Amino acid sequence: MSTASTSDPASQALLDAARDRSPAEARRCHVLLDLLGTCDSVGRGLRRELARKDLTETGFRLLALLVRREPEVITSATASAALGLTRPAVSALLGRLEVSGLISRHRLQPDRRASAIRITERGRSAFAAALVHYREMVSYLMSGLDPAAVAVLDRTCTRLRQLSSPASFN
């Protein structure tokens, strides 16, 4: 059995309850908790690598949005909807990226209340460097898995997403 962290009281309670049902249930619970812990660890590592390139995950996502949708006009409302962030969160993000010189904002005509968000050359360079670095990190992490393991992991993730959808709990 792998070494899932069970120091968390909620995780320990789940494991205890699963153990009371059956050894197989305890094993499934332990593996799922281990998977969740692994996902958290990988996510933290990838965010740390982005930080080495002076970007947050949300900053990286916004720059990706701007690059991928060029020459479309992107407003804060568009960014909010596309990134699944609140407008205040997008506003704060835009402020940080603008101060860093990674984006610029320009008032739209005739409605001067809205601004078009554009990526700057500095932002484009920062995004490209972070993308290469991020891709290398993903490649490194996945290099430890053979193709059969990648296929099993892909199917497993797909099935877990299907089972965890809101519709499956009703």
C-alpha cells in the first residue's frame, strides 16, 4: 500500500469508516486519498515552477487566454467568464499584470467604461518562457510512467470525473 498522508483528521475518519466496512473499501479509500494528495503535490510543484518565472497560475492562464484569442477583444468580463474567476479577482489580477508590464488596458469606444486587455511583448516573452518551462516540467513528471500506465491513468481520471459529476450524486 502506498503512503497516503493520514495525519489529517478528516482523512483518518474516512479511512476508519472505510475500514469498518471492509478491507477492500479501506484500500479504495486509501488509494483515492493518496491520489488527491498526489494531485495537490503535483499542482504545488507546477505552481512553484511558474513562480520561478514570476507568474502565478491565474496570471499564466490569463496570458494564455490573451495569446490564444488574439486578435479578439478581451475585456475583464470576458476574462472573468473564460477563466471562471470573479470580476474582483480578475481586476486584481489585471492590476498586478499591468504593473509588471505584462498586459496593457485601453478604453473601448464608444463605451469608455470597458477596457480591452492586450498582452505586451514583455508579457508574450514571459508567457513563452513559462510555457516552455511548464511543458518541460510536465514531460519530466510523466516520463516516469510507461505508455500503458499513462493510458490506465487517463481512463481512471476520466471515470473519476464522470463519477464525481453533480448528476451522478443525484
